[in-house]
Amino acid sequence: MRTRWFILPLALGLIGFALSCVDGNGGGDDDGPADDDDHDGATIPCWDNDGDGYEDAACGGQDCDDANSEVHPGAYDRCGDKVDNDCDGVVDNPDDDPVELDEFIFGVSSGLRYSSGDPSAELVELGMHWYRPNISWRAVMPTVPDPDLLITDVTQEMIDELIDEADWTGIDNSLKLVTAAGIKPIPVIGHGYTSAHSFIDGEPASPKRIGKEHYLAYMYLYVRATVERYDGDGYKDADGIVIKHWQIENELNQALLTAIWGWRSPVWLEALLSPWADWDFCTELLATLNRAVHESDPDAITTQNLHTDIHPDLSHMILQPSWVDAATLWRDHMDLIGFDAYPNYYVAEPVYGYVVGERVEALREASCGKPIIVMEIGYPTGPAEMGFSWDRQAQFIDDAFHSAYDAGVVGYMQFGLISSDSHSVEITPEDIANMQRIGPLFTEGEALPLFIWALLNLNYLNEHFLDVVKAVEGYWGVIGPGDVRKPGFYVLQDIADEVYGP
């Protein structure tokens, strides 16, 4: 099919070129293809060799590269390719001006202790200024009232009605506990994990369950209402709570893999045929969330949390763009290019903190120089049988922060303040051997041997091994049971002094 579509513009281009080479006298001169030499009022058309609808600049048109159909006025200026794709005279430039922050964003993105009277106490002790809570769809709208809602149905009256009728008590109380200590929130909104979904007929309202267009409508409605409530403009505002920074969705560029992993619905192999496997849908979702935030608060700043631990070869194996591609394709749908990094998720050593700065550089190039922020980053202190330790966590934190800071990030959010330091799955010697075998293959993007191993071990993988891999999820904190401060806690404290001053 691609060959057939290529033939038509090529043929038209050749015909146009032939006509452009013939002047009114049947001969050639140096006057150019659009000259009217016989003064009969007719002009010979300028050529469009690449068939993109724009004529070559060499004959008076606007196409600065008439041999490439992806280069023309109005084209998407793909960053990092060193090409002026949109013919505006500037190479690799985004459509909007970079935002500027009032201060460096340094904080934690999970693990506050809300059971205590002051969940911000550890943040204050660390000297951090920021925290990332989650304001989920389910918290604002527990059930779906109209399964057929479309974005075109959403009115300002409907947004106001949701603000008035939603129970904001729990959200407000948790935010006030933190903001009272001077901690600034940068909430996740539009989170697509199953735990964040509203319910319909007792089931989570995933995009597969209610349909893509209806899911987009509800994301738009609840985000518009939430941002309006916390924008501080005096209209239907929460009492004393103003939020100007928002993370829209979470690891959306790896929505398919996080569904296979079990965090989105549907899970495992059913995810392969779900909306989460549809890149166009994910793009529309991100664009919708970004638009909803800015329509409610034009002064708000948005970011996303690009998952950067999946090797590009593995993404391409499942027909998905890489994380670098995602930064290029989605850069106009966020103000700050946010990302997460867990390079030691599958292997305890070597400690890969230094790679974070390399990812910052890659993202900056891919996004035309937009500001970069680390939204999640961590190294687990267990399970110990896998080689993880407190000291290695401290080394990772120090290496990762300084590599990112030296690369020019505008923010850094540590994942995990307090953790249980426990896991429930039994980890056998066979599991350890498989982790030692599979971990490096995953890190290096060895797609074929990983694919073969997965096919040969599907039941073991789904019924046990994924739980072994996810055992690290209980060990991200820099504070363990009994309020024990790990060495990484004091590394973060020193970093806060470095960033904000003692």
C-alpha cells in the first residue's frame, strides 16, 4: 500500500517538473519557471517535486526542501534531526516559548505518612519544598453518571456543577496538611492506572470499558473542574489552596507495558488489544489533559512523566515509539518535559546513577531544548537477596542527582520517602538466577532473547516471576520501619542544602 501511495505524488511531481521546464517560446532561458515570456497572461506552474502541496522555494514557492515531503510550511518541526522541518528559518524549534520557574523543584513524589498529624515533617527535616500527591478521577467523581458523555457535551455549567457537587473534603484536608508547612504540591491529574478510575456498574471505567471518546470526555471534565478549583483566581476556589503545577497522566508513553505489568486495565495479554496499545489515543489523551489544564488556568505549568527505562529496541519490538521519540512527538503537550528513571530496577549493580544525566541530554535534544524535570527516581534498598542495599541507594541518589543537576534539570523528585521494606512473594534461587540472566538483557534492550525466554516461560512469568520483579516496590524509601533514617536520607538533606542553601 505504501508503494501505491508513493507513485501518485511522484508522477505528479515529474509532470509538474516537466511543465516547469517549458517556457512560452518552446525553449529554455534563465528567466525561471514561472515567467510569462510571450506576455499572454498565463504563467507556468512552479514545481512541487515531493508532492506535499507546497511549491519549491527555488521557483518562488515556500517549500525549503522540495525533495522531502515531510518538510514544508506548517510541518511538525522534529527536534534533534537538525532539519528546519517547518521552513520557518529556525532549526529544531518548538512552537511555544520555554516556561521559567521561580525556584528549583526539589521534593519527593511518594511516601508521605498521612496517618500522623504532620505528614510534611520529614520533608521539612530534609529541607525539601515540593511534594507530588495524586488527585484521581475516582476521588473527584466516584461513579460515571453518563456513559455516553462526549467532550462536545461538556459545558462551563457542567464544570461548575461538578465543582459544587463533588466531595473535596479528603483532597482539601490532605493538601492543607502539606501546604501549611510551606510545601508546594505538584499533583498528578488524569492518572490512568486502574486504582484512579471512577466506577461504572461496579467496574473501573477504563477506556476499554467505556470507550475512548467517553473516557476522554470524563478526563476533560474532571481535570477542568479540579484545576478551576485550585487555580486561585477567585472563582469557585478552594479555601487557601493554590496549585500552579500539574503532572498530567503518568508514564503514558509506556501505557501498554504498564497495562501488561498489571497497573492499567485490562492487564497482561489482553492489554495488547486495548486502547493503551493505541499511540494515537494516548497522544489525544495527553493533548486533552494539557488543554483542559490550560483552559481552566492559562498560567498553569504542566508536565508528564515519561518512562525512560524501556530500551528503544524493546519499544520498537512491540511497535511503540521510544521514550526519545515520545519527547519529540509530545513536546507540545507539556510545558516541562518530565521523566522517571529506575535504571537499577532489575539489577543491583553496577549502580547506574550516572545515566540520568545522559537521559536529560537526550530529552533536551529530542524536545528542542525544553526544560527537563525528573519527576520520579529511585533505587530500592531490597530485597537483599537481589543485592540491593542502603549504601548502594545512597550512592545512587548522589550520582543521579548530580548527573541530572549538572545536565541542567529544573527539578528533581525523589520517589519514596517512607517504605515498609518488605515483600510478600517467595523469592527462590531459581528466581535469583533468572533475574541475573534477564536483568542485563532488559537493560541492554536484547529484544530477541528476551522475547524467546518470555514465550518459553509465559505461565511462570505471569503467575510468579513478575511478582518477584515487582518485589522492589516495597523498598524505595529513605526512611524504613521504626523511622530509621537510611544513608540516602542524609544525602538528600545535603542536596537540599546545596540547592536552597542551609
